[in-house]
Amino acid sequence: MIRHGHDELNRYTMNAKIGAILTDWARMDLTTKWTRKDYTKPQYLDGLFFHNIARRWPTCFAVDPNGQWSEGMEIAELEDGGTYDEHNDLFTQQIRFTFEPIKDWRIYMEGSMRVANNKTTENTIPIYHYYVDGTAFFCVIAVMVPKRMFTIIGTDRIIIP
């Protein structure tokens, strides 16, 4: 969906319907459904990214003359800033018993159960940009996470051999 970074959504579904006649006057029907959603995206690809990207000038350069990602374009954050992975499982079961003790007099007993399992993993990796002489400096990243905001702060100048 995006050129820089990697985002992917996979969804899997499995359904089953089972019916059984228990006796002449009792029947059972079982329906199950399992759904899994796997979603991965760059950590920086959130509401803050879309807020900032609309404010870029079309003349901003993506790569500097030394071949590094430009500091203000947020491409380095998408490419190297870590990932956000989400795995959601949803398991639904429905059961129905039908009793007919007397002809055309049916008694229904129904029940259902739904189980959701959600796992989210967030990995934020520090981003470095480079001065003209090739010296690296740490980029300050603000990451928006639902219900909280935190900022990763580093020193202004870090020498990377």
C-alpha cells in the first residue's frame, strides 16, 4: 500500500456446520467460525504520519546528496523505525438443540460463545540522520499510541564509526 516501509494484512477464516439427529425427537446443530487477522506496518505509520505528510512541500527532496534519507521526509522512520504487529483471533461457537416430544411441538434450546484473543507487538528503533560530513545524529521521534503519547529523546550528536 505504501512505497516505503512494509505493511501487510492477511485474513483467514474457517467455518463449519455440523448437524446430528440424536434420537427420533432430538436434534443438535453446531456452527463454528474461526477468523484470524494478521496486520503488520511500520511503527511510524499512524495518525501522526498522515497528519504530517499532508504538510510537505512537493519540492522537498527525499534523498540528500550523500545518498541518505532526508531528515524532514519521514522515510527513514518508515523504513527503519520499527514495526507494529497485530494478531487477532476470533472464535465463535453456536449450538442449538431441537426437541420434539409431541409431533409439531418443537422446543428450542440455543447457546453461543465468542472468544477473542488479541496480541499487539510494537518495536520502536532509534532513527539516525546524517550531517553533510557524514556524522550521524539521533532523530527525536514522537510516537502516537492509542490513549498515550510518548517521545523517544536522545542526544543531539552521536558519532557512529
